[in-house]
Amino acid sequence: MAEALADRLAHIEELLGINASDSKLPNLDISSLRKKLQNLKNQDGIKTDFIMKIPRDKLQRLNKGIRQPDLITMKEKLIAIDFARELMLKRSELLEELKRLSEVAFKSDDFSKIPEFESTLTQAEKELSEALADAVKNT
């Protein structure tokens, strides 16, 4: 039963995009990483010595710790799922509101009247330009 629950939780986490146990971490090849950093130092003069001063065994332990999927308790998983669920519900409400408001805006008859208002706008721009020219002339 516990395995079925864990499978369901993993599936829900995957659907919500919070499945930390399914991360695809590359294998840590320390020697090739050191060579790449050394090449960078030689080519670009970048100071990379401080990065690889960590002992190899500590790096390997760190890599092992990252790969352990069961570091999160069941309670923490449920909290993460509940938070992600609430977040998804809030986002869906916002999307529904955006859809509703955009339908109102784009179904408006005002968009079809834009060409009619263009001549009025041009006339108003002319009048403002003339008024500005008169104001500049009189000052």
C-alpha cells in the first residue's frame, strides 16, 4: 500500500512539475571537469584554480547526496503538492478572467469604428498644431 501511495504521489508530482526525484543529473566526472577548467584557464586566462580545490571524495559524496530521491518526507511532498495545486488553481482562474476580458474587448464595436475616428483625429491634430504655432508666434 505504501508503494502504491508513493507511486501516486510521484505521478501527481510529475503532473504538477514538482517531481524532484526524477531529476536527470549527469554523472560527475571530476577529472574531465578539472581538465576543462584547466583549458579555460590556459585559453582565456580565467582564474579557475579555486573551484577544484575541493577534495575528490567530498565532491563524490555531494553528488551522491544530490541523487538520493528519498530526502523529502511524505509530509513535505504533500505540502508541495498542495501548494502547487493551489497555485495551478489560481493561475487557471486568472486565465479564465483574461479570456473573459479579452472576449469583451475584442468583440467591441469600437474596433470597427477606428477608420471613422481617424479623420476626426487628423483634424484635431491639425487644430492643435495651428494653436501651438499661434502660441509660439505670440510669445
